[in-house]
Amino acid sequence: MSNNVFQSVILQLKDATDRAFGVIDNDGCVVSSTDVSLLGERWAEAAIKVAGSGDQVVRFGQRTFKAIMGGSNYFEYAVFCSGDDEQAKAYCSLAYIALSDAKSFYEEKHDRGTFVKNIIMDNILSGDIYIRAKELHFATDAPRAVFLVRQSGRSDVAAVDVLASLFPDKMQDFVLSVNETDIAVIKQLSGDTSGEELERIAHAMEDKLRNELYVKTVIGIGTVAEHLRELSDSYKEAQTAIDVGKVFDTERSIINYENLGIGRLIYQLPTTLCDIYLTEVFKKNTIDALDQETLFTINKFFENNLNVSETSRKLFVHRNTLVYRLEKIKKLTGLDLRQFDHAIVFKVALMVRKYLSSRESR
């Protein structure tokens, strides 16, 4: 429990009355007080008396105490007010209400965060999710998005706090540190949130970290989880989005799992099957027989939807020059890229080769 939570509450009481307020722990140590000179003092006898009083108000040493109970109904903290008169008793009771509520809110918030982290990390059984969600008053069937923010190059421990400032609803949205580089952000959504809106949220996170901490990031977005138990799958999808994007779409810093296309399928193939596919496609010559200029031409041809005129314009070459290059590719590989079926086979082959190269470099 953070003592800052108590301190922020009792400082608000300071202006309301001339009485001194504070909190002691179960050892009698003053952990928070409007009178900072009392911090760190140990009142062991007061703690013993409070511990034996249950939930009753106790007067001791010209101060009034009331226990703040923890789990299993044991004395964890006690609020105190200077004075032992009836007014001190009333003040102490009011302070108790405020501090007890603050403690409950803090613990529930942090318990919720731990609960969500256990779900995405598969550290909780499916059956226990329902039980724990009910205990924490946690909606099980609200739509939620999972973003995985991976810091590339330099990492900053302050990134969690910076991202948390973007999500003011601390009871519904969670920013969780996964490891030194990765941060999981779980955001509750309205029912009609679009993919474009999810990418807008991701861009806001990317800009915030870049502008405030000068940290570069790659952000993966999983599919929207309609139920708490689906958060783990969505988190894994966000991981896959980053991994697949690193292979097939290196220029993008925000990758949505739903937009991975055929790259997602290729990434899941065993390398032996990929080698067989390349051998079957390139019977005449291997794909390595194509020089960089030829590969650049092929990629431009695909980017322009197999349109010869548009591709030649983008390459700043005559149309006949491009046709000559395509004929050369046909002789080398046996595939005519002007035919849709051949183009698909070649496109997949290029992606498979890129995937194999990424595996070899690991």
C-alpha cells in the first residue's frame, strides 16, 4: 500500500480544521501526517491498544485513533486525530471514512491490474477468471482492445507512466509493464469502435512516447476481445502482429493483426515446407538468380496492381522497356507476371523467401 495515498487525503483535511491528522501502521509507525515532524515516530503502545479495540474509537496519549482493517479483519492501519474530546472523535470518524475509501480504491485498482496481467500472461485458469472478476466487480463481457507497445533501441522506465496519462479511467483501462521493452495497454471500448479508431489510439501512444521521452516504438494491435477470457488471445495476436510486421512490413510502426493478410499464414509455416514451395515454383532458376534491379521492378509492378503503363510511369522508363524486363523474368522463372495466377504465385514466393531470410538471421 502506498503511503502517498494516505498523505494526499489527509493533506486535504489540513485546511478544514486546526487538528493534526495522520496514519500509523500496525507497528505504530507514523506513515502519514499533516504534521510532518511526526513522520517516522513509533507509537508502539498506541498500536497495541488500537489492535485490541476492534473497530471502536480509542483515546490514547491525547490523541484519538480508529483502526482501518485489512484482509481477514485484522488491524492494518489506524487513523488518528489530535485531542481526546468528543469533537476529536467525530473528526477521527470522518477521516476514517475518507482514508478507508482511499485504501479500498487503491487496492481494488492494483488488484484489477494484477488480475488483467494474469489473464494476458495465461497465469490464471479460465474458471477462476469468472470468480475473480465477480470479486473485483469487473465486467466480463465488455469489448476491450489489447495494444502491445515495444520500445525499440533505447528503453525508458518512465514509459509506463507516460502512457498511463493518456488513459484517465484507471478502473477500466490498464497500462501494464511486461518486461524491459514491452508494455501492454488494455483499453475498454464502446461497441462500435472501428479499426481506424484503434490505429488512432496507437498513433497517440506513439507520438506521446516520441515527444516526451524520445523513444521509438513498434505497436501491435490484437483483435478486439469481447470477453475477459479472450484477452490472452488478443495479447498473443498483438505479439504476432509485431513479429510478422518485422518481417514483411518493416516500414510500419503500427501493425494491426487483422491487416496482416497472407503474411500471417506464411509466418506460421514450417521452414521445410517453405523450402519445398520455393523449389517447386522456381524450377528453372532460384529466386537468387534475380538481380536487385529486377526485384525492384517486380515490387513496383505489384504495387501498381500489375498495370504496365502505371508501373513504367512510376519507374520513369518506356513501356516497352518494362515489357522487355517482364519477358526476361518469364524466361528466367517460367512465370509471366502479367497473368494474375502467375503473379500470385510469385508474390507468395517473394514473401516466403523474405520469411526464410529472417529466420536465417536470428
